Amino acid sequence: MDKKPILLFAGTTEGRLLFNELTDKGVLIDVCVATEYGKEVIDEKSEHVFAKRLNIDEMKTLMQNNSYALVIDATHPYAELVTQNIKAACEALRIPYIRLLRKESNYSDVIYCENIDDAVAYLSLHEGNVLSTIGSKELNHLTTIPEFEKRIFARILPLPDAVTSCFDMGFKGSNLICMQGPFPYEMNVAMLKQYNCCYLLTKSSGNTGGFDDKIKAAKDANAKVVLIGRPTQEQGLSLEEVKEYVFHQFGYQHFERKELKTFFPFFIDISNKRVLVVGAGKIALRRIDTLLKFNCKIKVVAPEALDEITKLSALNQIEYEKRGFNPNDIDDMFIVVAATDNREVNHDIGALANSKNIYVSVADCKEECNFYFPAVIETNDTVIGVTAEGKSHKAASQMADRIRKLTRKGSEERS
């Protein structure tokens, strides 16, 4: 499928997260934000980040010029007019539209107001300072509150236009808190106490918008929460649902891996190659038993050895030297196995082998390995290796047993 780009209208934490995750997985995506500041907080992995408030005609022009396969609306839940325009533009151009929803938090111990006018009416009838966290766009509504210039402490973005607008409304610099979030619980508590606020004015922005931290902070600072309800009950998808939709419906299925594997399974010819096993206990014996299935030359170095290992030496199936490890032992070795009962010795062997680009398996530390011993399944015609990338020997062993049973069953059916 010839992939077309996706257009994302951002403006929320969810929008930024979606943008980062989709671009990380190779999705072609353009982003629209309202301001240059919004562009700054977007991780610019896209050549096309449009920083401007668009009207409906400008939206249509942008969509037509770029032939988008999908438009995702991740604007703020309270940007009702913007959402209406995006949806109308998509309907007019017959472009698929998705609304990314921010989960709404539910609290009973708040003063709920259906809209900002109701919140203003309530605050006008009740005395006390107010910490406003609704931004700057609707602060003009608060100027009807008696003595607003003294009572209202407004937290706004540090943008020149926003500050100038607040001054024009009659707010004083001492009552403006110009900061970019996120605002943790501790900062909310400190602000409420610093300005002796009896009320915290906020919107139902969801937990990703810091709502839960505001609620807890207000409670611990003995302030009441005045909550402005969302304008409409929207229909849409969660962040995870939007990602799944994009991957499956728009040809990005092969990007849906949550984690890329580290170790690629390939098979190397080790005929007559020299292999060193340092240690002669149970783990070393398991490694030796696996290696004996292949045509390689095995040398074992250890002060003491299990009887099974000394017997293998007596039968000339391996070479065994009864002594401690010497750094010169790894010279001319193709594979090294560090399987002693001493962590420091195993670490030193692994580091030395890695420094000389020799394949090394360190039995007690998967992070120091540059290859993993697989569980090996043999048939007359095949060799199968199974590994869990060092994360679970049990999982690899169980899978190997299942494969062995399948191969045996297949052999029995053929016979």
C-alpha cells in the first residue's frame, strides 16, 4: 500500500505522546498546533509542524494540498469550536476523522459548574483568593468578579501575547504566574498556600492534564475546587485505540512491535573451531553436552571437575586442564564460555573476550554475553535453536520441549 501522511491536530499531552509514538514507528505524520510555543514542545521529528490557529477554510486548504489519509483531532477537550471546524473540514473533503479522547476524572468533592459563567457567578458570591488554572483565553470572564485584580491569581503560559492580554484586562503582574507545566502536586500546594487561595479554578482536563494532582493539592491546602464541566460529551477513541486503528487500518501493521529484538538467530559453521569452557560444574557440563553435538574442539579449564567431565576427557572427546584460568587461554579461541562459580572471574573472562571480539557466553550475567546458548533440537535433516534472549531459561526450555514433541509426532506419522 502506498502510504499517505496523517494529519494530527495536537495541543494536549495525549497528542504529543501519539505524535512521538507514531513517528518512532515510521508513520508519516504532519502536526498542527496553535502557537509557536506549541511547536517548541512537540518533539520535531516531522518536517511539517504547522504553528498557527487555522480557520475552517485554511484547514480545508491544508488537507487538500497534502492528500491526508486520516485526520486525528487531539485538541483540548474545551476547544469545542476547533473540533467542530476540524470535523466539518474532514466531512466536506471526505477524509476519515478520529477524535482522540482524554479520559475524564470523576470527583464528588468539587463545586461543579456547567460552564465558566456559572463558575464566575459562584466565585462572585463567595469571598477568598482564587488560583486560576484555566489558561489565558477565558480570563476575561473572571474580570466581572468583584476585586478580581486582587483575588484572582492566574497561571498562564509564558507567552508575550498572553501576558499583554492579561494586562489589558486589568490583571497586575503580581497576580500572574507565567509558567509552563506540568505542575506536580507539591507545586500546586505551594502556590495555593503562597497566595492564600481558598479556591482552585480548573477544568476537567483528565489525569494527563494534571487534574488528579490539582484535586489532591487543593484538599491538602484546604482549598475548594471549582470545576468547569466539559462543553459536550464527545465520541472518540482512547490513545491506545487510536494507535491500534492507525497500525491496522492504514498499512502500518509491521510497525506494531513494542520492542525490537536484540539477538538475531543465525547459524555459524564451527567445524574444527576451538571452544574454551572455563569451569567444570553443572552449568559447564550442560554447555559441553550441547557443544558435543557439533564438530568443534572443546577445551575445559578448571581446578576441579565433575566426574562426567573427566570421563569425557579420558575418552578424548574434550581436552581438560586441571588449573585456574589464564588470560592467554582465550587466544585463538572461536567461542568462550565463562561458567565458573566466581562472579569476578566470569566478569573478567567476558570483558576480555569482548575486547578481542570473541564470541562469549557468561553463565551468570546475560548482559555480559554477546551471544546466547540456545536450547538445541535436532532431527535427521534440521537443527533448531530456541532462545528467550537470556530473559527466561524456563521459557526457552518449555518451547524446545514443545518443538521436540512436534518433531517426534511428525516422524511417527511419516513412519
